[in-house]
Amino acid sequence: MATPATSITLRTARPLEGLRRESSGPPGPADGLVAEHLRLLGADGDGRRGGRIALSGRPSGAEAVTARTTWGDGVVDEATVQAATGIMAVHGRRDAAPRGLAVDYAATATGVLTVQALLAGLLARARGGRLPGAHVSAERAGLLAVSQYVAAAGAEEGEAAETAPGGPPFTAADGTLFELETLDPGGWAAFWRALGAPEDAIRRGWRPFQFRYATACAPFPHVLHETVRAFSWERVREAAGGAGVDVCALSSLARRAAEYDGAPPWELVPHQASYAGTTAPVDTPVDVPPAGTTAPVDAPLAGLTVLEAGRRIQAPLTAHLLGLLGAEVVRIEPPGGDPLRGMPPACSGVSARWLALNRGKKAVEVDIKSAADRERLRELAAGADVFLHNWAPGRAAQLGLDHEHLAVANPALVYAYTSGWAGRLPGAPLGTDFMVQARTGVGEAARPADEPPAPSLMTLLDVLGGLLGAEAVLAGLLLRERTGCGVRVDSSLLGAADVLTAPARARAGRGLDPRQPAGFRRPLPTADGWIALPDQAAIPRDLRALSIAQALEDLRGRGLAAVPVVTDLSDLLTTGSISRDAHGAPAVPDPWSFA
């Protein structure tokens, strides 16, 4: 465990207080988001926007910490990034054709990654090292967003579930669109039996429903859609309650705008007991590096330990990003190991999807139901810098593993909880990606006006929630360096949804139409595939008689920056930017570069 500086004391829960942001250069993909997150973390701004961001002042010292954002190679905006990185392909699986997300997903991810890079640079400086300026491209952010899907496309074997069009949401007799969620096959069967669905359809529907998080589609029997259309929303809710499953009617952006509480996407709460053993006046310099620690140029978290008790995507991705920045990540897995290690398709016997989020991590098997093993986990946390989990709400407290429990032995701990709802919406359904999309209006924001609202079956919020979790942990670590205190850090899928839909939600709050116009970001068919145009480009003549190559030549000759749409993710493996890990699984490039 790193030893923090001892000449500092608690002053603020805003780790960038006293720093100033200066922006310059051409516009970047997410200038507004970067400025807002830096402001929420305490930095003053110069009021300007640009793709080059510099933070100067204490604790960084005289030399500014900088980051630069661009769209990438051969891409010029959100639409072309989504086309070139496979986002359109994954999002469109439910509908049998590539579709652009009507929200600026790649740009939003780029903005969060840029703030991470700046926080990493400040941490490196505070720990006695130096990190060069960072470069973050929306293209790499897009590849990170689809990394699990790319890994599966390059695996040694095929998918365990069919990848074909279809999936939620469902429609009740009164027209209510809704999502259904359960992790229990028994609950799934009980719900459909209560509505009289055929047994064969119930049986055949479970596997594609269960695997939709992995495949971004759910081709279950159409008779299940027909079944719920015969019942009112109230009857559907009754059946769900009796079966122990969750249903959630798709909510509007207007509703979310009306209830939005303005909360930041994360919360940092310092632990009041200083572990440094000393106090100092609040004006004492805070840029004193810890004794005996040095952060390598490309690894600002080197020497720090992250203990991760996470499942599925959100928390494992948070820890994965911290590992890419140099931390040693130790996964807490159940006896016998994480069952998702064996989820097909595999490379060298290990799930390719699992490797996309967990390669390079160590693992310790702990039975959290055992009192002896819980004590062992407390001992591990006593020597860690970060403890990260995404257990169900209240679970950590029940186990005696909440922040106040672990801080007794380790007041320096950054305790991070990545949840679904962050306790901000009483009575909310199960806090999974698709349910949060449904409840927060993402299903409305993600599709243009000529498509019915529907959550994307791409795990938009799990991935963005993981990015926000890493941003929050980095902010917590920097706050620890500045204050001498451990920190509790909370982030959530709800926070991710609010960040992603912020522009559309703001339009709804002003009484305007929050949705993008008909046909927005819809790629154009050619004789042998699809192409995408920048958002502001005029739609040209019908291109279906031309090949992709002919269409691109025609459009580029007219000054339009068109790109081919990646429809087969395995095509990305030949671009040169994606490598193979020790298991032979595809690995997307790090989202930041430091030089």
C-alpha cells in the first residue's frame, strides 16, 4: 500500500480545487463534458473550449498537466466513429442492419477518458513521477466500448447463443412499452406461465434472453411478444410480482428531466480519520510527493493495489482501466473461480469476453458467505489502496464489508462502489443496464424520431458506468493524496445514463423535442454493404447500385468524408490496431496514449 504525503489535511471533497483549466486549439469530441467534469471536481475554467486541455496550479506545480482529444484516423465526427469502430454494427443487431446511436456515445466516452488521463497525470506528479501529455481519440474510445464484442468475434469458437435479430422491449395491450429483467430461469418461466405462454417458447426463449448482454440481440420466439400483447400493463405487473421478476415501463426524457436532481455522476466522501498521523494548516502546499514512491512514465498507478469484487461488466471494466494505468488488480472470485471465465466463445479455454475485461489481473478465491473468509477479505483490504465492488445494494453492510468496516484497519482506503441506482430513485427496479436505460429515457434518446423508443441491446451503460467508475476512483486517489484521508467513492449506471442523455434531457426540460430527426445517423445501403456520412452532410442520391468503393469515391470526390460501416467485427482484427493477448484473444489498444 502506498504511503501518502503527510503534510496535508482534509479541506474539500473536490480534488481539483485550486487548479485552473485552460482549453485551446480546434474543437475536440467532448469539450463541454470535459469542462463540466473538471468543474465538478473543483477546477476553475477559462471559459474557452478546445481539444487541448491543460490543468495548472497546485497540486501539479508550475508545469501544466495536459491532454489532447481528437476524433481519430479517417473519422471526423460521432457518426463516422460509430461506423468505423463497430458501434453501429452492434447496436443494429436487434434490427438486422447497422444503426447509428442517436446519442453521442463515443464522444461521451472520450470525454470521461480524457478526465481520467488528466487525473492520472496529476496522480503521477503527486506520487513523485511525471506523466507526459495524454492523447485520447474517439476512435479508440469506440473500440474500447465494443471490446467484448470484438473479442468474441476473434475467438477460436462460435457463440453459444444464436446471433439473429430480435429482442425487447415488449408491448402490453394498452401500448405500454416495457423491459423485463430477471437473472433466474425459474422466475422467467413463472412469469410467462402466469400469462399462458407456450411451454416450448418459454424454454427456447430463456437462452437468448440470458445471453443478450453478450450478443446484443435476443431472438426469442415471437409468440412471447404476442403473449404479452393480450394483457394490460397492470396484469403484466401482477404477473411479474408473482414471479419475482422486474418489469419497467419505458420512461420519457421529459419525465427524467422533471425529476432530475442535478447530482454529479459520482460522489466522493473523505473518511474523516486521517491516516497520516499529522495535520497541517489548510494552506500548506499539497504538491509534496509521498516519500519513496515513483510513478513510471506510462504507469501512474504503479505500486498501488486494487482489490476488485466485481461481476459482469461495470466494476470489472473499472478495475481493468486502473490496471492499464499500472495498478496491480486482484480479483475476489467465489470458490471454484468466476463462472464467467468459461463463458463461450473461448480462446485457449478462457472466455474471450472475460479476458477483454480481466486480462492481467490476479485472482483470490473467497467465500464471502464464510465468516473466516470474510475476515480474510478484510485482511486483504487492509493492505490495498482501493476496494471496488458492485454487489447488490445493502449486501456489503450485511457482510460487514462496507466502507466503515474496512476503514477501521485501513483508513487510507479508497472504497469504491459501482451500483445501479446509487440510492437516488426510490422504488427503482433491478439496477441492470437495460432496466436503467428503460427508466431514464435512454431508449428514447438512443433512437431517432422515426423509430419507436427502445433501449439498445449494446451494453451502453455498463461500459459507460465502468468508465465513470474509473474516473471516480482516480479522483478519490488524488483526493487522498491531497487530504491524507481515505475516501468513499460512489458511481452508478444512473449517473452514466444522466451523462449520456444530458443534451437530450436538457431539450426535454425546455419543452423541446428531445429526439433527433427521422433517419438521423442511419447508414446508407450500397450494392455490397453500407456507408456512413458525417452528421451534418446532406444525404446524396440513392447509392444502392454502387459498390462501397464506388460510393466512397463518388462522395469523397464531392468533398464528403464518408466511411464504410463495419458490419463484421472480425474485419477490425485486420486493421493493425488490435493485438492478441497471451491466450490468443483480441485486445483493443489502450484508450489513452502518453507522449
